Amino acid sequence: MDRKIIFLLATFAAISFAPVAFADSPAFQAVPNITLTAGGASYSLPQTTANQWKIEKTDLTYNPGYDSEVENNDFCLYEKSIACALTFDTRNNSHIEKITRTSWDENAIRAFVSNLAKQLNKDPVDATLQMANGKVAVFSLSSKGIKIDENKTFALILDRLKNNTFSGNITIPYSTEKPVISTDSIANLGVTSLIGEGYSNFAGSPKNRIANIEVAIKNFNGALIKPGEEFSFLKTLGPVDAAHEYLPELSIVGNKTEPEYGGGICQVSTTAFRAALYSGLKITARTNHAYPVSYYNPQGMDATVYIPSPDLKFINNTPGYILIQTRIEGTKLIFDFYGTDDGRKTAIGGPTILERQPDGSMKTTMTQTVTDKNGNVIINDTFKSNYDSPYKYPHPGSAPLTIKPANWSKNEWKQYKKTNNID
């Protein structure tokens, strides 16, 4: 016999099928319905979902300690090995054992844990406050936030599955986050006094405009501003659309006055601006309307907003929190700012009309001077407003001008005619 063939046969014989110890997982049992819990939140995992993670693979193996009543003559065909065909003793066919190995789809489990975290995670909720009888009262309790530890949860589920202990109620790893304003910390907020008030009158508003005002102020009633925090009107306001109960009403959009969802919200921003002024807060962003609007008299004390800009912003430069309270009395909208009285004094100069034109355009100025308890000036700001002619922003159904106003330039009149399709 050729020496190379003898060598190969000797090599195959050396790796013949001696007894092998397999580290098989415990006998698999169907995964029952599971309840996963974290900080009071729970998720019911149906049996069918967990069973989909199971991966089963069937193998044939030679086990000299196993005696089968039926010989398996297909072992070497199953192995697809030349070594098996050349060296396996067919007398061992009665020692071929069929085993099932169970593993788990780790990618599917990780995807499940990620989705589970989205459902169980929750942000902390601050206590919502209101003033009652001159004192701060709670009308919505605070709650802690929950954040699932996704890596530890994955490891826990996989370990339980491998050891057939994935059953019953299982508490998964999570952490908690405290709210900024907890129910227990109300006494430390410093909300003890009315520090400023702003109001405006929306008399003559159509019903949709009134409805939009009523919807909008709900987002501000009970809002808290931390010391040093810059308050954003638009951020606090949130989305403005039909899904949030807003109705179509006239708004200044571009160079037109036309219906949009939320028309009238500037009544709310104007009132908040006035409350911030009189509270002695630092105004960091404010824009006047394109043209004078009667709802915002006196002119020069308005603040227009429009998503995503312009916005109304101001800083709480007081030593304590500021609590906003909103209310409507008849046709008067009122913003009350409660906080810590640190002895500051606020003086508002104006607004003063510097220039008024026959076409309704005007210029105004207003000052805000704030002094601390020792008389030192801490804010000295001037707010200038430059209003265009309302004729340049035609309302639906309004008749356009046919004669150029005396104080308009040729370019202004040309642009107006182009906008309104006037020959």
C-alpha cells in the first residue's frame, strides 16, 4: 500500500470518534407568559414572542454510552467527512445519538429590550402648582422618572433563557431620576409674593380667536421658571395645530393677514411680555408686530411670536422660582408672576409714540428701569417698535388701496400693487 495512504489512515484513526462531553444547555421548555416590571411600570411578554427567539439545531453524535435500538447507517453521510467514511466502525451505528442544541437570537433580544425601554422609560414629572389664599398649593403631584438599563436587562433575559428560569414576574434593572420640583420641596421654592402682573384686553375678538387664547394659556398656568433660567414662550407653548385643539384665525403671515391655526396666540405672548416687564425680569428676545393691532393697545407693549421664530424670551434674575398663573376676567387676559420679593423696583417709561403716519404706520419707544433694594440700577433697557402700515397686509375680503398714500415711496407702492395684483 502506498505510504501516503497508510499515513492518512493512521491520521484519521488518531482522530476517531472517542467519547465526547457536550456542554448542552438544559432541556428546553416552552417559555411561559412573563411580566417584566420596573419601578411600578410593567410589560406583559407573550409566550409566542419569547419562543421566536429560540434557535434549535439538531445534530447526530457518536456516544459510546448511548445504546439505540435502531442503527443509524447515515451517520457518515450526515457528517460529510472523508475521515468518517474511512475510519468509522459501522458496528458503532447503534451508538449514534440525536441531540438538539438550543441557542438564542441575541439580536432579536436586544431589539426587544430597546423597544421595551421606549415603552417603560418615563421622564420625571415636576409638581404643578397654583396659588390659593396667598400660598402655593399643589394640584398635580410630582413623580420620579424611570430609565431601563438596556445592557443589564439584555444580560438578565439571556441568562434566564439559557437556564430555563425565565418565568413569572421579573424585575429588570433600572435607575430613577428625581423631578426638579418635587411635592416635598415646595416650601423651598421661594414662591411667596406677587412680583409682577401683566394684562391685555381682547374685546371684539371673534370666537375662534378667543378659543385659541383659552387653549394657549393652559400651557402657561402653573409653569415654573428656575432662578437663572431663560424662559422661552414657544418652548412652553408647544405645538400649535388642530390636533392640539387650535382653530383657524387671522394671523400675520409674511406680507398677508390670513387664517392660520392658533391665530390670537400673540395676545398671550403680549400679556406674558408685560408681566415680565413689570416683574423686573431681563428681556432677552422680543419682536413687535408688523403693524399696529388694536388688541395690543397701548402700541409699543406687544410681543409677536411665530413658530419657530420670533420667540419671546426672558431670564428669571430673581433669587427664587417664578410661578406663572393665568386667568381671564371678562375680556381681560391676566398673567400673574409669583416669586421672591427681593426689594427690586421697576419703572416703565412709556410707551411713547414718536411718529404716526396717515397710513397707520408708527414708531414707538418704551423703557424698563429696574433697581435693586439698595437703589442700584440693574436693568436699563429701551424697546423700540417700528410698525408698518396695516394696508400692506391685506385681510381676506378687504378692498385694496387704489391711490398711493402720501407718505409711501414709489417702491413701497409698487410692491403693494404687485402683492395685491393691482394694475
